[in-house]
Amino acid sequence: MDFLSPTTWADALAAKAEHRDAVPIAGGTDVMVELNFDRRRPPVLLDLTRVPELAAHGTDGDLIRIGAGVPYTRVIAELGKRLPGLAQASRTVGSPQIRNRGTIGGNLGSASPAGDAHPPLLASGALVELASVTGTRRVPVDGFFTGPKRSVLAPDELIAAVLVPPAPGPQQFAKVGTRNAMVIAVCSVAVALDVGRRTVGTGIGSAAPTPVRAPDAEALSAELPWDSLGDLPDAVARRFGDLVAAAASPIDDVRGTAAYRRHALSVLGRRAITWAWTELQKEGTA
């Protein structure tokens, strides 16, 4: 196995163009597990930890640009106020050591349906920036995933960054697992309120071949009491949860049954929209 360690973004893209079968590695929290268990033996590892652009975040117009190499710990500490949903999801990832190493770009690169960062990115309407020696393109995150651990990423492309709108309202993330820490989600739900547009964004994880949104649940935004900021009707919250569950297509596996996942998604969806609305009420009162 060859090991390449470029120090510039241009060199990294050139290396990927020359070695299309190279596997990028940054935090290594997914790749090293596969190597250690001999599930994968790529001919080339492309180390991206020495490329400074990937470890930076900033603004790009009205969006927050997060380099693919920014770890979860920094998302929590440095971007938590502007991206609360993504920060909440980041707090649930593994142990502190994993959060120090694991990256948003790596989560997207693995394209796992259970990736914790994916639901809040879907709920926020994020973009994924992909680059190669021939140019750069930006893909809406809900068009990025094509199947279990598959995406639109071309063989000569690398993930450069993810671009996320600053939260225009309260955001919530919730997941079910076999324990409170260091657990792969049985299922997860993210909700993002956009107060200006009076819309609700959603994201569902670990309950379909890819992370998905719940468009019918999002359409219930028209029934929310935006003008009065009154209490969220229980019937609306329950309907929202049911529509979240209906948007999923879960399977039975070692972590849970399809029936359990549907029930859990309904509960998580109801709780997440209720928590977000309650937070909005408090902000309105303040």
C-alpha cells in the first residue's frame, strides 16, 4: 500500500487525479477501522491532514464554509451558536477522542445512512463542495447520496467543504441508540425552523438506504402558529412525527427492527418539532 501526503490542495487534487483508486484519510475514524478489520485494502492512502485549507472554516457570501478536515470538536466549540443543529449532532459522535479526530468531510465521504452529521445538513439545506483538477462543483446535500455508502463523488474528486446557511431559527437533533455515547444511531431526526420563510427543514438518518428528508412533514409548516407564537397543537406535533416516520424506509438489522425504527422516528419527530417550537417561543418572549 502506497501512502501519499500532499501539503497543498493543488497537490492533493493532482494526486487524486493520478491515483483514482486512492482512499482519502484525515481523521481515520472510519478508514482505519476498515483497515484494521481487513475489510478494505486500498492500493493508495491519500493523507489530507497536512492541507491547511481543509482545516479552516469561514464565510462564503451568506453561507458558512466548513473545510472537509474540520473536526467535530471545533464545530461544537467554534460554530455551535451559528449552526446549533450540526453542533448537537456532533456532540453525539463517538467519544471525545473520536470527536477530536473525526471530520464532517469524512462523514460525508463515507456516505453512511447512519452518519450523524447528515440529518442536520439535510434540514439546513447545505451544499457539498467537490473539487478535482478540472474544476469545482457544489451539490445540494439531498442530491449527494445515491445509496448505502455511495455518493455522486467522482473517482477523481475530493470533498473540499460543506456550505451551510447560518441557522435562521431554532434547530434540534435527536437520535436513538443502545446507549448514550459511542453508539451508531438506530435512527435519528433533525429539525430546522426558518422563521423568516416560515418553513421547517427535516433530515432523517439510519432509516433508509440514504439519509433523507421528510417533505410531507415539512409541508406542515403552513399549520404552525407563526403569527401568534402560540403553543404548538399536539395534533400537529403528532402528525409531524407520523409524517417523518412515513418518509423513511427502514430495514431490520442488528441494531433494531424496521417497526421499531418507524415508531422511534415518530416519537423523535414529534419531540424535535416541539423542542424547536418551544425554543422559538422563548426567543420571541425574550
